[in-house]
Amino acid sequence: MSRVLIIGAGPAGICAAQALVAAGLSPVVVDSAARAGGQIYRRPPEGFTRPATTLYGSEAEKARRLHRDFDALVAQKKIAYLPSSTVMALGPGAAEVVGPEGRCTLKFDRLILASGATDRLAPVPGWELPGTYSLGAAQIALKAQGVALGRKIVLAGSGPLLTLLACQLRHAGAEVAAILDTAPMSGQIRHGLAMACARPWVTLRGLRMRLSLGQSYHAAVSLERIDGDSGGVRALHWRDGRGRAHVTACDMVAMGWHLRADTILADLAGASFEWSSDFAQWLPKRDAMLRAGQGIYLAGDGARPLGADGAELSGRLAALACLHDLELSQDDPAPLQRALARMEAFATAMSRAFPWPAEQVRGLPDRAVICRCEGITARALRALAREAGGDANRAKSLSRVGMGRCQGRYCQLAGAEILAATTGRSPAQTGRLRAQSPARPVTVGQWLRRDPRQDHLTVEPDEDRR
Amino acid sequence: MSGRLVRLAEKARPPLPFEFDGEALTGLEGDTVLTAILLSKGSLRQAEFGPERRAGFCLMGACQDCWIWQDDGARVQACATPLVSGMRLRSEPVGWPGDES
Ligand code: FES
């Protein structure tokens, strides 16, 4: 039986696993979370009691279905499941995985990568202060822990999560002082029409949520700086669309501009990349069946940030491609491809309605920290930009922007923007940071301990299933 | 001192005692180490490359901002590690990090 490894158990990974099992395969699923679901359908630990409708709102039924279906695959031993386990390195046909029991090497014939995304961040001076978080962090804290990350909260950035999170926090009883959107209203209206054409109900739902925010929502904002002291964040300084200065007192600022595909594993798997001007980031190349190479399939937001519904579709399509290549299915991929094209049209219009704040990043003051890992400033990066020939990898070696522990996940795009502005190029021309193993930091102790389960991980077909 | 975080829901879980920098604190079963500490404290650790303190950033294991230590020297990723009763956590390493034996 062909050994298929699925990395990630969010909507994409879960749907891929289901489709493979339905065709008689028994994939191995590795996921870094303790419980499957991914970020958007992240589950609280055992013993938490809020119902799915409280946690996931209008998406509660989808979340419940995915969780239930995945739990059933595990209970019926249709898949081998390694929770709390992270893929640190990928070579041809093998993955090095570190989990609670130590490290193991998983051999595979085919790989479905569904590694997900993180928030896409633009630096704001002062974002290194304690009390600054990503929008995703604030949502995870609320959903998976039942906590707010501050007493007086400002949400800033752009994209659907900004509005959704504001509603969720208020609903849960948190104080949200201001919602500051860097996207101008004119573009939101223009591209909002294209969003509505692709997915009318989703757009309407977003609009309704937005209207419920009332006076605390501001569009066309520019974020100037986060002020604080040894106790952390104290205020956010910003300008409204007419250029008037405002200061909002707060003890927490959460920021984010849509998603950034987490492509380190795709890179290690040998995918090639192209700059997407719509998504304003590097994305791996795939064919119409989501293949990125021989036996490598890329699904979910880690390949293209289309959101949870798109992730379900791409997970199913990746699995179908895998089954086609194994000659185990002749199902027509066209319906899935058409549905994905609609998600793509929606996501593209949305990225135009709520764009990456390129001007804000280019205009960052010299003292602004670009790399949060190592406290490297815009000044340091600008000073080296010419010496580096405007090349992102050379600038990384010289300045260490992109070399810290997050491996550039939170600074790469801002760094590229600043390099580009300083040397008169476009961010795409500065080049993409090459990924390195390990994909995440790992302790030497964890790396050295061999996982005793190693030899038992390939799933044997049940007797009753041939 | 009051902490950075506020509990909005899920308050009826069994309490778990732990220590942070030698101080006895209490979390709830199901808390992550990050949640448990920041409910009482304003930060997790000192930044290595700047004057400020740090309190995590992404909460999804991606930014690496939240690594702290245990008394035995082992490192802990606070946002991804469930609190265990009796944990002795530290904002600073003891001796050489990772030197357990
Ligand atoms: S807060 Fe980002 S890794 Fe823990």
C-alpha cells in the first residue's frame, strides 16, 4: 500500500485524510496541535464547556462536522495520527518529526502538505512591547483559553479577521476601544462588489458584522506608533483618513493584515515559488491538481490563503490528485476546481479591498524594529540594503533580518518592502528568503530522544478491509 | 500585581498550583503555561536583544517569542505547553539552558 503522509490537521488536512480513507488508503497525519481542527476551527482543551456555536459562530456546523469526522477516522484506526508533533525537516521520501515522545523518521511515498498560515504582519513602531499580539493570537486566546489578552483592546490592520475578532471579543465581554482599518473605504466598496459577486452570503455576513461595530471602526487609518513603558503597551497613536492625529489609550494592541502562507515545509519539499501581487507574498507554484512536484501536493492556506472553505476544497482536490496518480480514482476534478476558482475570485477581491499597507511599511521611521526576534531596526536594514544589492538573502546574512527564531515568518514581507524602497526595486525583485531546517526551533534533548513508536507508525490495513 | 490577561469564560475548572520565578501561583486545568502566568503577571521574560520585556505574540507556536525555562533547565514554549500541577517555571535560565543531567 502506498504510504501517504499528510502534514497538518486543519480543514485541508482533515478533508484530504477523509478522501484518502474513502478510497481505501491509510494515511499518516502529523499535526502540531494537541487536538485536530487547525487554527480557525481550533478546539479548546478537554474539559472546556462552551458550545460550538459560541466558539465558531456561523461556522459552528462546519467545525463540528470536521472534528467529528476526524475523531471517527482516529477511533476506527483508519489513519495513524500524531498530534502535538511538528515536522522539522523534509527530505525526498522522509520527514523528521518531533513530538512528545521524541523524534521519529516518517517514510512516505506521497506527501500532502497542509501546513496552514500565520497572520501577515506589518511592523508598527513599538510592536515589540509586551501587550502587542497578532489578531490570530487574540482569537486563539479567546477560543481555546476563554481569555482576553488585555483589559482595553485596540485592533488594527486590515482584512476579515479584524471585523470578526472585534465582534467575537465584544460578544464575550471584552472592551474593544477601537478598530483601526488601514484600508480606505473607496477600495473596500469597489472590490467589495467583486467579493459579493463571488460569495454573496459571506460578503453580506461580513458587512453586517462591520455595521455592528458602529463608531469605533475607522477606515483609511495610518498607524503611527505604539507607546508604552516597562509595564507594556499604554496607547496607540494613529491618524484618521483626513490626517487628524488620535491617541487611543489601551493595554493591548492586536494587529494583522490577512494571512501569510507558511511555506517553509513547501520550500523544503522542493516547491518552486512565485510572487503573488494580489496576496503580496511568495506562494508555491502548483498545477491544476495542486501538484508541486513528483508526489507532492499542496493544500490549504499554506499554499494559497483562501480561508477555511477553500482549504476544505483544496484538501479534497489534493487527495483526488494523489488518488489519480496512484490510479485509484478516475473521479472528475472539475467540480472541485470550479468551486476553488470561486474561492480564489473572492480571496483576490478581498485582498484588493483590504490591501497590504506598503506605504506604511516603506515610511517606517528608522528606529522601528523590523525583526521582533532580534530587535533589528529599519535603520540597520536600510544601512545594509545597497551593500546587499537589494537582495533579501544577502540582506538577511548581513543584517540578520529573517534569520531569527521565527525564520522570517513575521519580518520577511516588511523586510522586502524596506529593501525594495531603499534600492528602488519591487518587493518581488528582492527575492525570496530560502527556508532552512529545522522548520521550528527544537531542543537538543527532543531531537536526540528517539520516539519508540517509530516502527509502528505505518498503518496496516484492517483485516476486515482486505 | 494584576496580570495582563482577563478570564472571560470557562472559569469552573480545577485549580492547578505552580511556581513562576519562585512565587506560588494558581492556574486552571487546561490553561497553557502562557495563559496561567500572564493571568497574574505582565510578561514572561526579558527580551534578549532589547530593553523591553516579552509576553508572547502569535500564540500558535510560530513566532518563538514565548520560550521560558523550567527549574531543571529545560526550555518551555509557553503558548504551546499545557500547565501541569507543580511546574516550576522561570523567566530566566538557570545555568546552561538544556543542561538537565
Ligand atoms: S507566542 Fe508565538 S510561539 Fe508562543
